[in-house]
Amino acid sequence: MAGEASDRRQTDLMSSPERTEDGRYVVVDGRRWRATDPDVPDDRRHELQRVLMAWRREVRRVKGTDDERRARDGVQAAKVALGERGTPWWEQDDEERRDRWSAEVPEP
């Protein structure tokens, strides 16, 4: 039984999340989250997702210390670059979108 639950979780992780009709949001457990800007080039998207996950691990590691704010700011910077926070990507022109995802995002 434990193997079945693990297989189901793996399948859920590998499938694409549900999206709203306009594609601007993903829906997870009934909650809407802003989707990543679909125009971010694949290589840059993968890089930003890698940095985002590194910052999330850093938040967990330093939670409750003086370094927590820096780690949370790193998560914010990565999510803004991906278009998941900040000005909605569908409200930006092409140049603003390129500038956003091209901006330097520090790593932990």
C-alpha cells in the first residue's frame, strides 16, 4: 500500500497542474497561484527554478535566525523573475518581460 501511495504522488508530481482557462494561474488543491510567464526561455526558466528551490532550502535551513530575511528575499527575487510575483506578466510589454527574467537573481 505504501508503494501505491508513493507511485500516485510521483504521478501527481510529474503531471502538469490544472490551469485556469486564460492560462494565467495554476490551481492546486482548489487554490489559484500565478503561473510562470510562459515566454521565459526554457534554459532561463530551469535556471530560475533551480535558484528558487535553493533559496527555499535556505529559508528552511535558517528559519528563525537573522539570515531568514535574506533567504526570503532570494525566494521573492526568483519568483518575480519567473513572473509569479510582482507586476503580472500579462500586463507587461515584451521588453519589460525580457528585462524581468533577464535580471540577475542572486544565489544562496
